[in-house]
Amino acid sequence: MKSDRDTIFALSSGRPPAAIAVVRLSGPWARLGLERLIRRLPDPRRAALRRLTNPEDGSALDDALVLWLPGPGTETGEDMVELHLHGGRAVVGAVLDTLARIPGLRPAEAGEFTRRAFEHGRLDLTAVEGLADLISAETEAQRRQALRQHQGGLRDRAEEWRSRIIQAMALVEARIDFSDEADVPKDALGPAMAIVRDLRESIRGVLADAGRGERLRDGLSVAIAGPPNAGKSSLLNRIARRDAAIVSPQAGTTRDIIEVHLDLEGYPVTVVDTAGIRESDDLVEREGVRRALARAEAADLVLWVVDAAAPSFDSEEIPSRLAAAPRSSAVWLVRNKCDLVVEAICPSGGSRLGDACSRSMAISAETGEGVDDLISALARWARVGLDQREPSLVTRARHRAALGAADDALTRALALTRALDGELDGEEDLVAEELRLAARALGRLTGRVDVEDVLDVVFRDFCIGK
């Protein structure tokens, strides 16, 4: 990122053509940039219709709605300008080209508006991450979680924890610095350690959510696996309701991983079609099988698809790598091509494959029979796996790492005290230092301290103009 003393500009709405396009400027030269485009500056924070002209030759660019927003009471904490243009490509291109030729202005980099909001204290780091998740949310459940994070769900709890740590630190340091003073209670460590114990339990309660927040943010993964020519790609196309994968009667058509992102009743699920799993002398197919097994092992659920019409489908065993516990609870047996067999045989279809699966279903990817039931079952499975009666506060690995560091520091502080009476053997300084480390970990969570090493990672996935 370049210095925030530069004034930046970017298209902040969707790609043209559109009914309206919004161009934003932020920085100390924002007002000058606007004055170069219009003859009369509007009143602060009042929209006004103005004609934009090219300052080099006076030619008209567009008739636009203009907003002049003096800082620091703006989204970025700086002077800002918004230009609401007609959303044609030529109009937007002409305005952006004109702004680029005004001294002191430059195009914004990805996420730079939001980064300036963070640097000027308008947003904390968890709110920034929530905003990024809100922009990329594809399902209703993801939207709700991201909005809660953006509005301060984790920040508010972290600030509460941090204030309680500071309270405990004050009691410990009073014991260190003023132990001879009459108004400093001799039992100050007892209340301090009580605060630490309660705080640690609160943090551990948030961490003990089985990673639901991260799983909802990233979505659950379902791998379609099985022997070649069982109809896996046809099933993927049925689930996706489009031709996402090539379908051929020739075995081994699928060589690489194909992904389809679904919204199942508001919950995000990624369905993955994998290569048929079998022994092969073909080096390319063997690599495809290796990738298929690796992807299936990493999936939250495996749909093991077999050809129910094949005489030998009972002998197509699930690889031990997938059937072994605890994977067995996340493998469903899907008997495909049931339109080609006697109806009474397919649904019941006694098979030893079912012993390695938690569920067995019969479908026809060709006719669609049973596919809706399978999709409904997947939706129920996703709802159970991601259901958040109490929304998760932890939505990223960074959050979990910071809270884990705070938990470790609080645990070390408690270990330094005697188990029975909570007193110390001259190690008050060590306890105070552990409490400072815990407070620092919570500060890193919200971006109060020492987060330069994570900023580029947080902002790199933002779009230009946000």
C-alpha cells in the first residue's frame, strides 16, 4: 500500500453497463479533485446535480449527482467525494481517465478504502473481515454470520474480555507496587484469579464450537466418489441442474476435480466430482485417482456411487482409507442407475457396502428418480452440521489462534498460583506478564496492536473500490 497521504479514486459499484455507477475519492486532495470537475462545490453532505467537465479542454463528461463529504466523519476518516454517474462504459471510462490526470490523485488498490477506514479507527479488524465475508456471502446463513461479525459480534466480546483482563492486571500490579500500603487488600490476588478463571472459561466456551463459524464461512464439502462409470458426473449434473461435467459411457472420462457451489436451504455446500477409483496403468488416470482419494478424505461427506445395474456392484468395495473410522460416519452409499433394474431390488439391495456407510439411497441420475430426495437429505445434513442456534463468534483461523494464545496465557497465570489459596510465592511479576500477553492476544484479534503481518492477507481479497 502507498502512503495514505495520496488521494485515491475507484469505481465502487458493479461493472458497467448499469443504470448508475458510483465513483469514490478519498484523501486530502478529494475536494480539489471535485473542484476540477465542477464549477460550484455543493454543500457538505447534500447531494447536488452537477455537470462534470474535463478540466483540460472544458468538454462535458456527464451530468452526475455529486456528494462532498468532509472528514473525519466519513467511512474512511478522510475527506471523500462520491460521483453518481450514468453507468455506461464510456462515461465511467472518461471520468476515471480524467481523474487519473489530475495531480495528487491515483487509482485505488484492492481494499484500500476499507484499509484506510481501519487505519483511521473507523473499523476494527474483525469488522473488516466481516465486511469481506459479507461481500462474498453466497447464502442466507453466510450473510447472517458475516453481518453479525461486521456489526461487532466478536469485537464487543473481545473488548469485554480485555477490560476484565485489565481489571485483573490492576489487582496483581497493585500487589506488586503497593504491597505495603494499607488501602491495598492483602487478598487482591484472590479476586484477580477469580476473574482469570471465569474469563478463561468464557473464552474456552467460544472456542468449543467445533469450528462451525469457519465451516459456515467456507461451506461444507461433499465428494462424489466411486468406481468408474457409476454415473458420478451425471449425478453432479443433476444436482447442479446444468452440464457441469462431461458425461460419457467410456469409463475414466473424469480425470480432474470438478466443483459446483450450491445453496441448500441457505447453507453453502460445495459438491465435488472426482475420478473413478480403480487400479490403472495409465499414469494420468492414476494421478486422477490419487487426487480423488485425497479430496474424498478431506470432504465432510462422501457420496459413494455404485452402478446398481452392474452384476458386480456389491464387490466394488469402498477403499479402507474412506471406510475407516471416523470417516465411516460421513459416507453415504448411493445406488445409481436404478431405472435399469427391478424396482424391488434396487432400494433394498442388500450389499456389504452398506456396512461402511451411515446412509444408503437409491437413485437414477438419468431419469432424476430419487435425486430430489438425495438433495433434501443433503440439505438436512448441512442444516444439522451448520445450524447455529447461538451464532459462532469465531469465523477464521486467525480468530481461533488469537483466542487460543489468550487461553494459554491465562492458563499459565493460573498455574503460577497455589491451587488451594490462590497466593503466590513471589511470582507476581510472572502472573502480570502472562496477563499482559493475554491482553495483547485479544488486542491482535481486533487490530489494536501488532497486526501489520496480517493486514496484507486480510485485504488482498477485497475488490477494487472497496
